Amino acid sequence: MASKPKSRWADDEADAALEAQRKKEKEEKKRLKAEKARKLEAERKAREAAAASTSQQAGDDPDRGPPAKRRRLSPERDNHDGDDHGDDDHRDDDNEAPRAHAPSSETTAADPSNLLRFEGGTFGRSRSVENYDKLNDIEEGTYGWVSRAKDVATGQVVALKRLKMDPKDRSGVPVTGLREIQILKDCNHGNVVKLLEVVVGDDASKVDSIFLVLEFLEHDLKSILEDMPSPFLASEVKTLLRQLASGLAYLHDHFILHRDLKTSNLLLNNRGRLKIADFGMARYVSDPPPANLTPLVVTLWYRAPELLLGETRYGAAVDMWSVGCVFGELLTREPLLQGRNEVDQLARVFELCGTPSDDAWPGFRRLPHARGLKLPRGPPRRRSAPRSPSSPPPARPCSARSSPSTRPAAPPPARCSSTTTFARTRGPSPRPCSRPSRARPARSGGDGGRPPRRRRAARR
Amino acid sequence: MAHMTNPLATPDQLFQRRSLGALPMELQDIIFFSTQCLTQAAGLLLQLPQSVTAQANVLLARYWLVESMMAHEFSDVSAATLYLVAKLSSHPVSPRDVAYIYTYLLSSSSAFFHDPSSRPPPPPPPPFGSESTTTATASSFSSDKSNTPYLSPSGYQAFHARLLRLEGLVLAALGFDTHVALPHPLAVTYLQALDFFSFRRDGSKEAGRRALAARAVAYLNAALLSPQALYLTHQPPALAVAAMYSAARDVGAKMPECEWWEVFDVDREELGFLVVGMRSVEGWGRKMRKDMKEAMRGRERGMLTRKDVEGELRRRGLVAGDEVGNGSKMAVVDAAEEEAARRLDEKMAEMASAA
Ligand SMILES: Nc1ncnc2c1ncn2[C@@H]1O[C@H](COP(=O)(O)OP(=O)(O)OP(=O)(O)O)[C@@H](O)[C@H]1O
Ligand SMILES: [Mg+2]
């Protein structure tokens, strides 16, 4: 693939220049950080003064707003945002740690009984996209365009994902985009891509363009697999899968179904850190899951059999199926089950896993699309399970079990740090790093078996 | 933890609302109150669960800490926030239904038009989490079906355009954070968790507990309408505990001697503040009704509009920019407040430049 002519957005020179600038930028960053800290301190002082005077003012009107002095109403978000950008080396599965902290000594001092403080952050106006300089386009997806950009003020490189807004859509901002934003805002995990902010077009009188500002990762698994001259080592597959499982366990623990896991939605940075991205199909679910979810989710090749059979009450197992498909793909560099349509996809699933029996999967015959189905009788004609050429093969990924109830769940977040493990096992970094970052040709839409997505319909 | 936390207002945002150039506070209060009532009425008619309407109330309150109240027509902001929250819920509504319901509510055939403020605090909604809506209450609005207003195609087009434009503007003003955690389910759960409420009045413990829960939820709903905007300054567990405490006092439930609120991570000071705030809503509601009638001099009834407020400002000489006050006591208080605010601004500017 590297032999292809200069790609649409190949940007080697800019990358090289960027590389050369890195030192400079780092220093600049340091300086900005120090300055920011100084500003924050000044701001804090001013705010305290303001709060003090407001509380005096409010003193004569007890019914109105609370005296601001009583307690700090807002955690100063910037305090822990500051060291949050990009440097994955020393931040690992950074779950909720920063949120639970008492915001400052001044509050804790007044708090004798050690009560838990609930921190929900603040709210405020979106900034303009003009705060970013576009560097190059990365990808055009179904729901948006993604480009690489640089924060004008800090120099930080980010990914800008523009939400597609259909002016003919009579229902306004797409609910999928709003869910994607809300879910990403709520997430905080080392293996889930971070949403830094949401910015809008410059026209203050209307909002016709919306951009998600995401931390930038150099690759996605699909393009890496396409470009790799030789497959991943077993140890590399293992560390990738561990990170995927850890991120997914976090999502499932927080009642989020991703519903579109596939290699092109898994990002990888040059240090081998994997992050789950593209929450355009994701949603919160209750436990047990509601009974009216749409089965029209997940790209066909990664879609679990219960979805293919039209199940509307499904859960975390559908994501685990996709994990199994990704696992297979990591081993062979080929998507595991490349059905031509939904019926063909189901046939391939049963070919790989065997036709489910009523014992192994009670009730599957009652699913909407199972009735018209002609199932092959007799023992499964198993085709050989995917195997890594470099090592003894794992058996058929056990997450690729057709019955959703016996499919394993994502394990609880791995306790040991994934980066240390990664360093020990020497992950895939050498290969990705040897290619110019992000220098892969833009794809010609060959995303394979994309499901007919219902667009603006209120998705359940 | 997201289900128990909300983003809160910053001191700056709260301060801005009372600062120089802002509307006089008591006008802000009337606008806030009547618009939140309008949202509640629309939620009922659209058959939305109270949990959805309540979230719209909270988003609207947040929006008005970021954007000036006078930037858009109040009823449009109400419609846009309700539409947005419903869209994200499992009860989406169509722009057409929203247009129809708001047209109706603002028309002279609706009960809301004749007495927009007669109802708060609203009747206790159905038990939280139940998806059923209070159709009984809804029907009281639409008694006069024969007289439903006509919405012309061009009228609908215009409403639709305003609705979608405002949806975008509200989202941008809130940084696209639409998360609202409500205290209602917490209050219900906490009450279930605590078995220490035994009742003096009648022997039936179960009936007592239900009365208690309903009363607590009513407090939480009333607080949604109050411009104290307690939902913007306190987290759901604290609101829930304060509502439980107030309700227990009302129905005569016996509370334990210990500091039970600490079990829910609420301290005495915050609880005390919130209880005072919540219990003041009722008396304050009466005053509000009176103020509202005054503010709408010249137009007997209906939803308060920007035009009404501009008229009132002109009467007070606050718009023309000539000397403040027409002898009204409020105006004098406002002037003093503004003076204080100006001094504070200067002080802050000084400190910022010194640092
Ligand atoms: N944070 C990021 N950093 C780098 N590249 C990214 C980032 N986010 C997305 N991309 C790239 O853009 C592509 C499309 O992004 P994403 O999947 O989020 O958008 P989408 O429009 O929902 O796509 P699709 O509908 O095709 O799944 C990804 O496959 C990846 O290559
Ligand atoms: Mg994608």
C-alpha cells in the first residue's frame, strides 16, 4: 500500500516539520502551563474576593441564591485538565480518580465528617472552531468528517470530527451525535478516546456546524492491518486485546453499549495505546437492558448472531461478539466473517461456530428472523479457526460463541497497568512507528458490509 | 457517579446574573417562574414523564446563566429545551406536536392563558420512574377542545425554524452538555432505604410512607420553578435529603436523633440552607403571582413575553437610560445593587491586574 502514489492527505513534510518542532513545542507547552497555573491562581483569588462580597450582598436577602462563600460551587476543572493532555506514559487506567478529590483544603477544612463530595464540573459556552488550525483530512465516515488540527493557543494536535448535519433533516441536531457527545463526556478511561471539547462554527446567530475535539491518535487498527507487511505477534495481539477488553469493561460497567466495534473504530497511538472510538451508535442501557432496542446496529461483519436474528432485547454480549471478530482479524489481517448480506453473514457464523442447538442457546428459534431459517442439520461443519502463524493458535475465540448467554463478558478492568505490560512484551510499536505517522491512503469507501443504518430515527 | 452529579454554576455565572446591565432581579424572577410553569404545562400536554420535563426545567435554568434572558422569546426557549430533552429521552416528540401544544398554551383558549401561575407548586406527579403521565391533569388544560387554535402553515414554518435554531444555540451555550441528574429517584430510593420513619397520625405505615414520598417529590418539583435555582448550586443527593427532611416535618414523621443526612454525604449546613430555600418556595409563589399580574399591566392575561418586560422596563425608565427610578422602592434597591456591583467589578479588575 505504501507503493501507492501520494495519498489524498499524505502530509509527510508537515509531519517531519512537526517532529522537528516537537522539542520547541514541548518547551512552549511548559511555558504555557506555568502561565496557565499563574492565571488560575489569580483567577481564584479574584473569585474568592467576588464570592466574599457576593455573600455579603446576599446576606440581606436570604431567599435568594446561596451565599457563594459557603462552599466552592465549582471544582476548578482546569486543575486536573492541565496534566491530562496526551502524555499517556505516566497516566494509565485513569478511571475516576481525579473526580473524587476534595477540590481544595478550604473545603475539607470546613468538613469535619469526611463526607463524600460530589463533583459534576461546570457548564459554559462552546468555543469557536476558529481556535483550531486544520492540518489535514483523515477520513470521511458515515456520520462525520475527521481531520487533524492544531490548537492555535497551545499547539496541541487534535482530531476534529465534524458532525454531519443534514439541512433537510427536519428534526434538528442528530440525536446520534448528541448521544455520542454525552457518552464521551461521561467517560474517563485510558482505553476510551477522550473528548476534549465540542466547538461550533463561527456564526453566533446559528449553529450549523458542530465539531468534536478528540485527542489525536496516529492510527486505527484497520489501516494498520492493511499496511502491515507481516501479522502481529501473539504477544502484540494479546496486549491489544487486553486494552480493548479493559476499555470495554469500563463501558459496560457504566451501562454503555458501543454497538459498532470494529477495527476502523479502534485507534492506536505510536506508543501502542489502544483506544475505543466512534460512539455514533452507542447508548446507555438499563440493567436488565430494555426490550425495544434496534437490532440494526453494528457493521455487518462484526454483528452478533442474535442481532442477525432480529433480537431487540440484547446486551453487552453483542459488543463481545465484535471483540471476537476483531480478535480473529488481528490474527489473520482479514475480517473474520465477511458476509455478503445478513443471511449470508448468519450462514458464515453458523459455519464457524456450528448451528446452535436448543440446549446451547435456548429460545433462539423464537427470534424474529429464525423462523424462516433453513438450518443445516447434523454436526457443525467447522472450518478451521483463525490462527496466528507465529505461535500456537488459540482455539476459536471463545467470545465468538453464538449463544449470547454463554459468551464471556469483558473482564473486570485489568488490574496491572497495561502500559507496563506493553513495555514488557514489546508491542506493535516498532512497526507502526516505522511508517510515517498517518501516512495511509484514504480509503475508497471500502468499509465492507456496512449495515443499513437508520439515521435520524429515534434509535432505541 | 454521573447519575448522582450535575455540572453546577460557577460563582462567576451566579454573580453575572445580578450584575450591572442585568435585568432587575424581581423581573428575572417573574420571567423564570412563568417560563418554567409554561414548560411544565407543555410537558403535561405532550404526555411526557415528569422526569423529562424536569430535565428541561434544569437545562433552561442553566441556559439563562449563560445567555441573557432577553435574547430570545421566553416561550421559544421553553419549547426548544423541552424538545431537546425529549429528543434525547425515550419519549421523543415531533416539532409539529411541540408547535401545536405551545400555540395552544399561548392562545386565549387555554387554561394556562387565563391563569398561568395559579397552579404551582404543581400537583404531585405519578410515582417517579413510572412512565404513565397524568392525563387527568392534562385534560384540565384542554377542556375547551372546540376552540383549539389554528396554526397556519407559515406560522408552523416560522415556529419550526425558531425551534431548531434555538436548539442549536442552547446546545452551544451549554457546551453540548445535556446531562441532568435528578434528585427525585434518589429521594424515593433513600426513603425506601430508611425504615426509620414511623408515623404518628395513622397506623398505616405504608400509606404514610407513600404520603412522605409524594410530599418530598412535590418539594423537588416546586424547587424546579423557583429562581433560587437550587438545582444549579447543589448536587442531587443534597436536594433529595432536604426534600425528605422537609416532607418528614410536614407529615409528622419521626426522624432519628442522629445526623442521618450524613449517611447520604450531606452536611448539616447545606441541609439547613436547602430546607430554608425549599420551604420558602410556597410563600414566594404567592408573591410571584401578585408580581406577575403587575408586570402584565396593559395585557390582562397569558404568558409573559419579552414585550411585556420591555414595557415594564420603559415604565421604570430603565431602558431609556435616563435616571433610574420612578419612585418605586424596587428601583432604588436596584440602583444600590448596581452600585455595589460596579464597585466589585472595579475591585476585581484591580486584583486581576495586580496579580
Ligand atoms: N481521535 C482520532 N484520532 C485520529 N484519527 C481518528 C480519530 N477519530 C477518528 N479517527 C479516524 O477517522 C475515522 C472515522 O472516525 P469515526 O469512526 O469516529 O467517524 P464515523 O463518521 O462515525 O465513521 P464511520 O461511520 O465510518 O464508522 C476512524 O476510522 C479513524 O481512522
Ligand atoms: Mg467509524
